[in-house]
Amino acid sequence: MDEPSPAAAPGRALLTAELLAIGTELTVGETTDTNSGELARSLVAHGVVVARVSNLPDHQPTVVEAMRVALARADLVVCTGGLGPTPDDLTREALAEVCGEDLQTDPRALARLREMWARRSQPFPESNVKQAWTIASATSLPNPHGTAPGWWVDRPGGRVIVLLPGPPREMGPMWRDHVLPKLVGRGVGGDADVRTLRLTGIGESQVVEELGEPLLRRANPVVATYARHEAVDVRISARPEDGRSAAELGAEAEAAVLSILGDHVWARGDTTWADALGEALAARGWTLATTERGSGGALVALLRGMPGLRRAETVEPDAEAAPSGSSEGELELREAERMRTESRADVGLAIRIEASGRDTHAHVGLVAPTGRHAERRTAFQGGRQGADRAAIAGAAVLHAFLRR
Amino acid sequence: MDEPSPAAAPGRALLTAELLAIGTELTVGETTDTNSGELARSLVAHGVVVARVSNLPDHQPTVVEAMRVALARADLVVCTGGLGPTPDDLTREALAEVCGEDLQTDPRALARLREMWARRSQPFPESNVKQAWTIASATSLPNPHGTAPGWWVDRPGGRVIVLLPGPPREMGPMWRDHVLPKLVGRGVGGDADVRTLRLTGIGESQVVEELGEPLLRRANPVVATYARHEAVDVRISARPEDGRSAAELGAEAEAAVLSILGDHVWARGDTTWADALGEALAARGWTLATTERGSGGALVALLRGMPGLRRAETVEPDAEAAPSGSSEGELELREAERMRTESRADVGLAIRIEASGRDTHAHVGLVAPTGRHAERRTAFQGGRQGADRAAIAGAAVLHAFLRR
């Protein structure tokens, strides 16, 4: 009998994946599934298409059916959650049922569990025995950050299903240290190139209009737009085609987008305003102090944790009479100068927010060693959203000034 | 033909729901689906069982298949996302295909869109016409916060499918103001009682220990604990049993929890620290000014939008030499007094954050018309998490003072 093991000769490229996040806390909305996002980003970066993400309750028939359907559609199925010690946790039971195999206790895993409790000088709760359960076709995945080992199971036809623990601090390291290397060793995914351009001062529909249907409808590279809190993002994802690499096609599409909308691009990837301004200030060796009026702290929230921000002040509009200025921008320039002086920062930035019907005006003033600048921008929203947009306008004005 | 309309005679109680969140940004992990959690909490509170949550890519055949399967299993299907103006946005097309109906342009919706662009003095992008598309069986749901109206569609057998926009600030109000009242009017869900107690100054494992297994293992009411950013939440969810109402059983379990952990409860439901402090200040007719040092704006972020917050100051520890105080708390009391005087607020709150190995100390001082209070608290985390926890400690100290 010289039959090759399924792992040694998988005979299937792992090109598509489905993710199952298991736990009633997810379907009642008490907990947000962040694991699937982390797994999806990792898989996409390795050229795997994530076809679907499902959140399922701790209900064995539902989980069994979802595993079967996912295994019929995708090359790789990654499950998170339901590996705890409580009666609710039944992901192991569900996969044993799918595989038609009996659950058995792994003596080494059990010994490790008993030792963990002994180390804490606590009696071992018998309910935890189930965390040492396994099936014949499962390979155990070590969990240095918790009690439940993961499972790697090779299925007929070269498909793979993996069980990972739900707590992100256990899931993440197990994925990175044990699952991903094994997948890469087997040759997961294809060549892929993903790049994101972050735009400001333009709405999503205007971005769509400028880029035009031919670019946005192309199957490869895919060019997609996303209206986010901080930016409109243009995301380019490429696969190899006609002998050209993913990176080559990605770079070409990026150049096309930049030639149309380059003036609006303020960052790439997942750069935040705090990152972008922090870097732009550091490049000049400058520090910043800010004052905002009427925005409820929108600017300091946007810049939270930014290196080089020495002092931030938030004033409510009804708190103190605004100092009057004789011309547009004069008031903000004076405020910016005051903050800059008071806090001995290199740059002072002042924004004042003013509701205007359903819209919000942002009056921005900034004073730097190389000059002064005042500008008024309008956000087409009111309330808290309007304040957020106005703060972003203030950050964008400063960023443009620093890049000059 | 006197056939009753499906809406008038639904003949089906809406007891189970499935949620479909549509958008490739979700399945590539670029965006986290927060809409489904919000919808699930709302549905569960109305006695509806959420059987499954799926995140799907912008791929029409996948969405059509998922809608069909969900409509076969659940009474109610709620979709979010894919109502934007781009070629990617094809949730409308998918539901039209499921219903076997043609897409047509709703002239009133189109007129509203054109007017929105006219108000901004911008040319109307023809790509946006699709946001005015509808089908014969759809009822339009107004969107005061964006351009895409939602759809409510009655399906055979009394089932319902709803399409909502993806941006949470558009989705939330449409759900609360237009979908939920319509569902309640139709008699959604069963009798259910959900109540959440928010705790501070105690860790989750201590909460579990104090409540004990008998309370936490009961099938009805279910008592579950969740460690969150702002609090440890104890969630009680009850169904009717043995002739007793859900509310009666929920109240009984709440009383049991309060008798054990009542001292730690600072709020209920989804109350935030900004809500709780805003109310406690309003009850005394007081205003607040804050100053924080070393926290990167954690306190102003926590209190964002709080009524009664007149002024908030954030100072970086290296920015200015901290004024020296001769005894513990004296420095913070002096800072609190300074802010209170400078901003003419009733209460001054000062926090200073100090790293201590892997932990973070929060030095809190507060000055109010009725007295002064200083306290040091320790958060068992460092970095940004430590700063967040320290800000919460500051809020908790003020809240306890105001409730005295």
C-alpha cells in the first residue's frame, strides 16, 4: 500500500476560501467578528479569493450544514470559535459529524491541559476534557496563548478545513505561526497585487465619474471605490494575465488612476490622518498645537496618538464668546497663532465649525514657520458627521500646506 | 379580484431572520461589518432569532443565491450594502433577479437625487440614476442621510426582504425610523426581555466568579458576560416560561445580579460614558472642563459630544514641564481648579497618565462646587489601551462623585 497521504499530494491548488465564525455572541450582535477580517486580509494578500464569510450560532445542525456547503464550494474553509470548554462549544463535534469520525481524547493534549491547571494550583475542571478531543484525520495546531488546540483536517479532493480558537489573541498567532506556513508550503493562492489610494476633497460619485466605466468595469485589475470615514479609497487588485505579473498590471492601473485623480491622493494603504500628518511634520522636524471650536473634539479624535502633537484644545461654541475677527480667516489665524505661542509648537492649527442649514462650514487657519494660510471649506452634512468632515478638511488643509 | 395584499395579510409571524452584508470590502477584510451587529441586537431585543449572518462579495450570482437560500430558511432577510452608485453596487439587480421583476426608474426618487446635486451646484452624475431604481413589489424607504433609498419587499408566504444602505449612519436611522416600526406594526418576534448592566472597576473573570456557575449556566434567563472597551457588560435575556412573562423573569435575574455586583453598575443598555456623565451633570445643572496629560486625547475621545463639556485640553507629557505638586493628587487638583476657572465651568477634571512597567497609573483630580476629590487608579495595561482605561477610570471617578 503505497498510497500517498492527502497532505503530501494534495492535487488541488487552494485558490478559494470560505470563513465560518462560530458563536451565538456573534449572531445576537454582542460581539463583532474581527477574526474573519484578519484572516481575509491575510488570505487575499496570498492570492486567495475569500468567497464568503458567515457568522453562525452555536447550533450543531446549522454548523454541520454550513461546513458541508462551504467544503463543497471552496478549496479551503477556516472556522473560528466554538473550541471552548462549555457545553455551547461544539465546533469539534460538528466537524467530527461532517467527517463521519469519532471523537477521541488525545492523551498528550489532555496531559498538557492538566499541567496548565496544576501550574496555577487549581483543580482541573472535567468540563475542559473536551478541549483535548480530536479525530483521526485531524492534525493538532499548538495554542501557546490558550487552552484549546486548533485542528487541520485534509478532506477528500485535496480540500482543507481548519478550526481555530475564537479569542483573537489565540487565533492570530495560531494562524500566522502554524496554519499560514503550512498553507504556503502547500502552495496556496496565486500571484496577487493589491494597492489602495486614499483620496480627499472629492466625493465617491465624483471619483466614479472621473475614473469612468471602462476602468471600473475591468475584470483585471479590479478598480473599486470605497467611501470611508476618513477618505474615498480607490483599491486596485490585480492577478497575472497574458504573461504579465500582478505587480506590473497593478502599477499600470495605479498610474492610470493617479493621472486622473492624483491631486486628491493624500495617502496609500491604511494610512490614517494621524499617520500622514505625523510623517509630514516629522519630515520638517516640526511640532503641532491645535484648537477647535464647535466640533466636540472631532479634530483631536482624528489626530489621536499623533507624534508631534504637543497640545490640543477643544472649546464649545457657547462656552466663551468667540473672539471677533474683522475678515474671513483672521479669527482662525489669530487663534492658531495663540495656540502656537502658548504651547511653543512650530505649527498652530485652528478650526472653527459653523452649522449652515444642513451643511457645515469649516473655517481653518494655520500658522507655521514658513507662512500663514486660511481657508474655508464646506462639508455637505450636519451634526456630528459634519463636524467629522470639517475636522478632516482641517487635516487636509494642513497636509497640503506641509507637502508644498 | 379581492385578493388581499401580502402586507395586509401576511399570515406569517416574523420569528427568524438572516442578515446579508454585501460588499467585497467585507470579504477582503478592508471593512468590518458593524451593521449586522446593530441589526442583530435590535432584532433579538424584539424576540427575533437571528439564525445566520453572511458577508458576501459584490458578485451578483453569489448574492442572488444567498438571497434565495436565506428566503427559503428565514421569515425575514435584511441586506445591507450594495446600494451605491458604482457598477459594483448590484444588490438592487440581485433582488430584482430573485423576484423575477424588471428594474425601473422611480421618477420621484430621481427628482430628489437631482435636487441634492443642484443644491451643491454640481452636475448630476448619470451613474447615480441607478440609486433611483426600483421594482414593482418594492416599497421605498426614505434615506434622509444619504442618496440611496432602501427597499421593503413582501415575498410569497408572508416573508419579507429589506435592502438597507451600507454606511452605518444611513443604515441605522433607516432601520430605526422606517423598518422597525413597520415590522412592529406587523407583529414581529415573540415575547423577549433583554437587559444589560454595565460594570466598571472589576474584571470579567471576577464577574464570572462572583455570579457563579448556577446563574451563568441557566437556560432561561440566559446571563452572559462580555468584556468590552468601556465596561464589563452583564446581559440578561429571558423568554416566557411556566406562565411567567419574559419581563418578570428578566427583572428577577437582574435583581440577583444587582444584589451581588450592584456597586459596580454604572449604567444600563448601551449607555456610553458621555451619556452617563452628561446626564449626571445635567441633573445638577453643572458644566465640565477637562485637562488630560499623557493620554493622547483618550478622555476627550471618551466624552466626545457630551452635553455640558465646555472645554477640553490635551497636553503631551513632553510638551511642557508638568507643574510640580508636593503631595499625591495636589498637582491634579491644581490643574482641575485652573481649567474650571479658565473656562468658567462648574466642575474641573484633571487626569495625568503615568506608565508604570506594563501598567498605567491614572492620577485623577476633580474640583466641584460641593467639594474636591483626588484619587489614583491603576489600569493593568500599557500603551494606548492603558491610556483608554485610565480615561475610563477618570470618568468613573467623576461619575461616582456626581452620584453621591
